[in-house]
Amino acid sequence: MLLLIRDIVEQAAANLDLPQTALKGPGRPKHNPADTAKGILMAQYFGLSNRVTQGYMILFKEKLRLTSLFSYKTIERAYGEGEVRQILEEIFELTNMPVRDLEHDFGPDGSGLPTSCKQNYENDHAKIRPTKDMRKS
């Protein structure tokens, strides 16, 4: 799976042709958005926290072809970076391409949630209530 993450992130970054220039000056140094996207996807795959992801990135640096290592705070901030979001959206598009012409009746929104969440407290208790009413009579 790590090889798939590496290859799909590199392909998405190449498709977007993001600038590789690092900003010089005061403030936090800018990190490679492809590297941070790889860190995010690896964390999601393994179900890791940001601090543990930092350790896994050291462990899998060569496997993921990371150009630099960074702290857990960089991983945390990466969720809001525009370039990282562009890469993740491009990955979503790339992974949907093989089935684009095959699926006609199904349209996921990408959230993983059902399209209808019409379950509530009253409906749950309506199923339980008839058994309680039977005890009273």
C-alpha cells in the first residue's frame, strides 16, 4: 500500500505541475506538498495520530521517496494547505477514472456517509415501546 500511496501522490503532483520553489525569509519553511500528502494518506491508511505518523515517516522515508522529514505539527497543518488539498482532490479523480464509464446508477459523494440519515431517538424507542406496553396489560 505504501508503494501505491507513493506512486499515486507523485502522479497527482506531476499532473498538477505544482511549483517546487521554496520561499526564503522569516517564518516556517515551506515543505513539499507531495511529501505532506504522502504523510496524510499513510496516517489515514494505518489509522495513526500525527505524532506516530512522524515516526512512521522516518521509518518509511525511502519507501515513500520523501524529500524531507518534518514535525507532527506540519502534518496537522497540511490538512488546510491549498496545494495538499489539490493533490488529494487529484488523487480522488485519478482513483475514480477506471470506473467512470462502467458505473451509471451509483454516485457516491466521497464522504462515506449514507445518503439518508433518518434514524432518530423516537424511531428507536418506537421499536422498544410495544414490548413495554405488553407488560402493563
